[in-house]
Amino acid sequence: MFGHQIILLCDRIIELGLADSREAFSIRYCDRARGYLGDYTRREGATARVSPRTIARIRHRLAEVVAIRQDLAAEIRDLDATIERDIYIATLLGRRSR
């Protein structure tokens, strides 16, 4: 997953009402500091890789949300599928750049 993809994911989670802001997403979903996503909005941040630990934390948190908010299960499944796709794309592009 690249920086621009985590920003889009964050914005979708905010749209669903699961986080109030990018700062809240950084803290609750990424287990990072409040300004974490700011690094990805800077010049080279859009193409920076998101760490596997952060991706795992986001997916774990989304799984917890499904347990509480069954009404959002379909949307969260779609988010998880998007994460899978983004990881796959980043992996493919990473292999090609070597």
C-alpha cells in the first residue's frame, strides 16, 4: 500500500463515520501519532510504502468495528478488499523497480 492509498482509505473511513478526522484515524486505526498521515501528504509521501505493521493494525481495527457495527459489514468488506488490492499493486510495483 502506498501513501496516497492510505489517505483515500482514511477519507472513506471518515465518510462512514468511523473516525472524526485524519488525526483520529492515525491514532485509532494506525496506532501512530496524530500527524502520521501528514507524512503521506508531502511531496514524496504519495509514493511512500505504508508499513505492514500499520496495515495489519488498520485491518485488525476494521475487524473489531464489524463485530460492533454489523450494519457496516458490507462496506468494511469492501474496504478490506481495497486494502488487499492496494497491497498487491504495491508489491507488483516494488518487484518491477528492482
